[in-house]
Amino acid sequence: MAVKNKAIDRDRNGRICRKYTGKVWNWFPDGTPSWWTNLHMNRPRRRMNTHLCHLVVSGMDPDELVFPLGNNKPHHYYW
């Protein structure tokens, strides 16, 4: 369902109000700044994956290693 098709979003001429077409002015719309996500969530996981890949290439058995499950980020929040 579209958000901008409500009668309350329209002016008296039927056009959509300007406040519903502009950019959202939240500081962090997703709740966490992107630099924080990159520094504390993405980089450590990539570093761990790279380390595990180097271990496999160097000859270690992949069945003995514990690879991270899924695509969920760890719960280390900025706030």
C-alpha cells in the first residue's frame, strides 16, 4: 500500500503536500550511522571471513572451522 495516496496527504486542490515529497531530515534514518556500521559490524566480520579463507587455502580442513552463520549483523549498537 502506498503511503502518499491518503486524503490527509493532499492539499485542498488535490495535490500532494510538499512535506510528504521532501527528504527525511532524521540524523540517522536507519537508527545507526553508516560509519559505525562499517567500523564495528562489517569490518570485523570481513576480517574473520578473510582469516578463515586463508586458513582453508593454507591446508586446514574446512570441516573443523566454524564459519559465521547467516547474514545477520551482530548486535553492537551506536546508541
